[in-house]
Amino acid sequence: MVSNFVKEEEQAFEVRRLEISDKSKGFVELLQQLSVCDSISDEEFKARFEDLNSHGDDHVIVVIEDVESSKIIASGSVFVEKKFLRNCGKVGHIEDVVVDSSARGMGLGQKIVGFLTNHARSMGCYKVILDCSVENKDFYEKCGFKPKEIQMVMYFD
């Protein structure tokens, strides 16, 4: 009985690629828990979705959907930077990892980061990097990351 429950729970929280229908499942509202993300029209969402999809496996956005509520409860993305360094190597950049406030503490963030990290490895990346807040440092260390150097930013108006 317990093993069936575990199987059902794993299926209920499966990592999959973003789909166009996920907009209606709260994807944009989930992103609003992470950073500034104004409302997006269906047309804007479709155009951006198609643009990102045109990059194939070089830019992947994944989600976890709570199948009972049909709500997107976790997401993250990875894009592959192609370099001249390291014999024309590749670097994976993990971005926009977020778990719905009602679903935190269930290991969903680690599932998302693990999927994205494995994707970068499968694409031939020699490393995967990300930026995070000081508050999230411990979480990413649990995912196998370690601090390196200093993050810098310049915003444009």
C-alpha cells in the first residue's frame, strides 16, 4: 500500500516541459512569487512561448503541475551558452527557480534543479551555474552547488 502511494505521489509531481496551456494553470502567477512579472496577455505569452521553443533543447523551461488542482506549483529554466573557451565548451545557466509558497518543503525545488542540472549535463555542458539570494544559498548547497566569486548586476531603465 505504501509503495503505491509513493508511486502516485511521484506521478503527481512529475517534472515536465512548459506547455502553452500552463498559462491558464497559474504559471505567470507562480513567477510573480519570484520577481516582477506583470500580467501577460495570451498573445504575448504565445509569442514568447514560441520564441523560446524555437531554441529547442538550448533553452528549456520546466514545471511541476499539481494534477489534483491543475495548478503549476514549481518551475525553473536552463539555457545553454555556447562558448569558445574550453574547446568550444558549453555552460548551463539555471534561472527562475520558484516553488509555490503553499508547496515549499516538499522537495519540489530540488526536483526542478536536479532535472535542469541533468539536462545541462546531457547537453554536454562542462558546468552549470546560477545566481541566488543569500537566503537561498543553503538550498542550492543541498542541491550540490557551491559559492564561487561575486555576482554583479547593472539594471537598465
